[in-house]
Amino acid sequence: MSDVAAPSPPPVNDLWRIPAILAIVGAIVLWVHLFIPKPAHAETIGYRIEAEACRGSVCRPLTASPLVWGGRYACQGRAANIEHFGLPGDPSVIRARCTAIDGMPSA
């Protein structure tokens, strides 16, 4: 046999470093997620119809409805109906369009 000794396992008192390092890394990650501010993101939360009545080159805005349409295509369909049918008994040409309402849903 040879006089080479078998490698010895690491000392038991050094094994505490692994969970200590994991705890420190976990605390740093938690601190970053809790205390670093995140930028607010605005989203489209609905659509509103804006309409105007025109006679020749003179246009005047019509009163906006407080109704907010949840979907873009529903709003565009309603705006198309307003343009097509207009106001009863009024010879004005109606132009209607949908505009997006941007904001934060959580606000």
C-alpha cells in the first residue's frame, strides 16, 4: 500500500456558511422587491366617443357622454352609428371618433 492519505471531508464548522450566504442573498432580494420603487404603467382603461357637428366649414363639439366603452370595437361601432344616423331633424354632418382613456386601473 501507499502512504497517501484519503482526502478528508470538510470540517463541520464550515458548513454553516452555505445557509448563511443563502439567507443573506434572500434578504437582499426581498429588500429590493419591497423597497425599490417601481415605475407606474399607464394602460388604456376604456374608450370615449368624441363627436362634433359640422355645417360647411364651421364645426362645434357635441357634449361628451360620460359613458365609457370597455372595448375599442364596441366604441368604433357606436361612433359609426352616430356618424351614419346623425341627429334627428338636424342637417349637420356628424363626425365621431373614439379616443382612448389612459390611466392606472389600480388608481
